[in-house]
Amino acid sequence: MSAHDTAEPTRRDFLYIATGMAGVVGAAGLAWPFIDQMRPDASTLAAASIEVDVSSLAEGGSLTVKWRGKPVFIRNRTAKEIDDAKNTPMSALKDPLARNANLAPDAPASDLERTAGEGKENWIVMIGVCTHLGCVPLGESGEFGGWFCPCHGSTYDTAGRIRSGPAPENMHIPEFAFISDTVIKVG
């Protein structure tokens, strides 16, 4: 027999290959449920962003939606609320940062930096959680007409900026955008 001769595969060779392949398929079938359970479920993926129709929200109106398990306050502010927030000097604020996920982390807490932006200054979208201990503040309350957390007395103005009480930061603003004149996408 020379080096160029090849032996015909035997029945035993076939059985070795078939058994090995069955083992590989069986191991993959056994591992798949463990691999598959690591993916986020559909409810988690659905909560990654939400779209909110605000067409029925009149001036001075608010609504609360749930996003990622947290309340989100959406408010169509009145002209007086906007003026009050604009006329607040930065020196009167406990937290000088906007805490707006749509802007740079060091953006100042001016009224415009806390809103939906130029031309939509009446709209404010905030995560409705007190930055002190995570309570949910009451809307249109407190001495500044914004939000008041009755648990420990934190008071926020009409732009969601902390003005008095133990809360250390302004209410946070999630990533959001108007995708039409009447629909806001949060997340």
C-alpha cells in the first residue's frame, strides 16, 4: 500500500462521526435554554422607550406616565409658570446643573435648559422622583407652584428645580424628543 492510497471508510468510521455529531447537536440543544434566558424579555424591550400623545393636554395641564418603572411628569406650563421660572436668579437655586439627559452634564439649570427647548419652552418632561429619597412629589404644590414632596419637605419650582428642603438635586430629565407636534418619545 502506498502513501497515495486511501482506505475506504468503514462502518465504524461512520458510527464515530454520527455519534459525535449527535453529541454536538444534543449539547447545543441542552445549552440553548440557558443562553436564551439571558436575553431581555419583550416587556423590558418595550419599556426602553414610550411615545406619549400630548394633543389633549391643555395649557396648565399635567399628566404622569410610567417609563422604566418610574413616573414621568409631562407638563404644559402656563405663561406665568414660564415667567416665574425664567425670572428665578441662578443664585437662588440649590443645584446649578440642568440634570437634562439631552444636554451636556454641566449644562446650567436655566429654565430653557430644563424644557423641551427653543419654541417649546412650555413643555417640561421630568422623572417624577424626589432626588432626596425617591418619593413621588405632588404636582402644582409648594411655595414655588411646582412640585412638593410631603415626605421630607423638598420643594421644586415650575421647572423642576430644587428650591428648598433636603433634596440635593433638581428632578432629572430623561432623554426625550418631540417626534411630531403632539407626540413625545421618552427614552
